[in-house]
Amino acid sequence: MAEGNKLWGGRFTGAVDPVMEKFNASIHFDKRMWKADIEGSKADILALEKAKLVTADERNDVYEGLEKVKHEWEAGTFEIRPGDEDVHTANERRLKELIGPVGGKLHTGRSRNDQVATDMRLWFKDSTKVLTKHITDLVKVMTERAKAEVDQLMPGYTHLQRAQPIRWSHWILSYASMLQRDVERLLQICHRASTLVLGSGALAENPIDIDKEFLREGIFILLRMNSLDAVSDRDFIAEFLFWGSLLGVHLSRWAGDLILYSTKEFNFVTLSDAYSTGSSLMPQKKNSDSLELIRGRAGRLYGNCTSFMMTLKEIPSTYNKVSIPLQKQDNEAMFDTYDTICAVLQIATGVLSSLKIHPDKMEGALSSDMLATDIAYYLVRKGLPFGEAYGMAGLCTALAEKQGISVSQLSLKDFHSISPLFDDDVNKVWDYANSVEQYKATGGTSKSSVEGQIAHLESWLAEVAKSQEK
């Protein structure tokens, strides 16, 4: 393409170095925003008609031309030419080929700077729906398993040491709660990103009578008040990249737990063959590669966030190409984070939906020393302050260790040697089911509490699904 035919041409007469042309181009990755670019252009031509800058016939020509460009992208027949720097250049070039010079009127009152900012926002708005669906699919599997396996007990851990008995469902739902927050944060980011910046021009707005409120209606929620900020604002991308990093943390922790639980030492769960691999040397091995890859992808998500933040801090006011951040690195980081998260969430959903649990191994890992806190609560119910009761429970544990037996094997005489408050009913402490049923408060591990968590998540899932239909 001759330099004068580029969106920024006219002032330039010499050819651009081919290496520079390639270095400057972004079409190879921003082409995925073709739909957003056409959507923004359709809104723009309607606003230009309202401002009497194009006639109704010209608006129809542009609108029909954009529809043809859209169909070419959908059919996979759109041809990207060597001179197409980006998706905006490509679409406008093709529009002019289809309808002639009138296609150039579409560029009135806008710059590629505000087009880039607009397209990313429109693409992001659609993409949040996909991400929300993937996360809620995983949460749905979590709630279904929690409901089906609500009676299954297992050890709860702190510092990777057996701590207290809990329900397997309680463990599952702890991660469902994290994912619920992730969805809520994502929708908040989407709301802030839904801001009209089209018409801001390169930096100083446009001098023609464009009705910004009219332009906003139907595609955006908010209206940006400052054009300098509008063309350079990438806060929503920074937020999204951090959001992706935090989601990566949650899924990495979840995967880490299951990696431990699937080892022979724990043997609480077995992964489906569909989400496992073998060893090239040791035929007996079944490796949890799906979970390991989920943990590994978290590092990629952190890297996208960190590198983008370091680039963003170098950018002066408005639009720049310092390290090419506002044309390349924002798009590349956003797309890569999106693609990575989509893949991770689908794998995680498959892993959990096909996971097999081993109830005998989970219950076999329960031990009476995990009920030491229950001894303290027993004494509290007898009227002893918790601080003193805690100390007495510790003495019981120490006495059992000294005798080389479990605390449940201590005799009533042994207990009396520590406190006269112990009675025959101390034996009720050693029932694991009774232990978990103590925790009936909201958020606890009793059956009623866990069922309350499930009901809450089911209601929330229905609300999210309904909101995404709008």
C-alpha cells in the first residue's frame, strides 16, 4: 500500500522500511477484534448521519459495505493485504474497495487511537461473557459434587498437617467461594470498561457536532469526560490482567491440593485417564499433568500482568508507542490472558467432573488427635474458660504421647488426673460425625451449613445466568 493510502499517510512520500513495517504492524493478532471494529463503525456512521455529515444514502452504502466485510470475516474469506497494519486499516481498506471513496467518510471525526481503545472495550465486553460462562460451569460442577458427596468426611489441614475433621464438600466449596468473587470482580471491570471513547480523535476530541450520548446508547454504559484520558486509558486491561493473575492463584491452589490428594501417600482421589499422563520410563506411573499445567499457567498470567504494568508506567500523556504498548502489548497481553484462562477453566471443569474419590482413604486418614480442640470445647461446655480448656486439652495430648497411645485411648482416670470436669460423656468426643456437626454457624462444616452454602451458590448461579442473557 502506498504511504499516502495509509490511515496516517499524506505527509510521507518515502517507503517504510519493510522491517519497520512488520515491527509496527499488529494485524496478526488484533484481527480477532474485527467484529468489534465493525460494530463501532456502524455506530459511528449513524452518528455522522445524525450530524448531517453523511446522507442517508451514504449511510446505507457504508452500512451495507460493513455487512459485506463482516460476512467475509465470518466466512473466512477476508483477505489481509501486506499493507494492512492493523484490523482498522484492513477493514477501511476493504470497505473502500467495496463501496468506493464514500467509505473514507467513515473516518470523519475519529482517529485510529480512539478506534483501538473502542475496539478493545467492545471485544472485552463480549469476552467477559465467555469467561463468566466458563467459571460458572466450574462452580456448577463444584456445587453438584458438594451436594452429591455431602456426607463424606476428610481431614482438614493447616500447614499441611492434619488439623480438624471437615466435610469433603466443605473443601470443594471453599474454592467455589473464591471463584464467585472472581466473577463479581470481572463483572465490575466490565462495567468500568464499558465507556465510550469513540469520537475522542487522536487526543483533543473532534470539532464536528457528534452527539456523544447518541453514540454511546446501545453499545456502552458510561461516557468518558476527558479525551486525553479516553485514548490512553488502559486501566481496564491492567485490572483484567491482575484479575487473571488472581484467578490463576485460586486455581493453582486448588490444583495443588488435588495433586497432593492424588498421590499414593494420600490416595483421596484419582484423576480420570483423560486428564492424566504416564511416564516414558516408569510404566506404573499416572501423573496429574492437567493439574500441574494449571499451576504452571498461573506463572504466565502473572508475567502478562507484570510486564504490562512495567510498560504502562513509562507512557506519557495520551497515545504513544513506548515499546509499542498501546498498540501491541496491551492487545497481546489481553488476548493471551483470555486464551490461557479459557483453556485452564475448561480443563479444571473436566478434571473435577470426572474425578473419583476414595471415601475409605479419606476416613482412614482421620485420627483422634484431630479432636484435641473438641476436648477443649467439651471443657468449655462444662464452664471452663477456653484459655484454660485449651491448656487442659494440650495436657491430654501430651499424656497420650507419653503413654504411646492415641488420646481417645486415655482412661477416665487419666482424664481425671488432668481435670475433675471430665466424665464418662467424654467418649462422645471421639465421634467424627458429631465433631463436624458442631460447626453449624454460617460458613461452617456441618451438613446444614454446607447445604446452605450450596443453596446460596445455586441461587447465585441462576442470577448470573439471567444477567448474562441481557
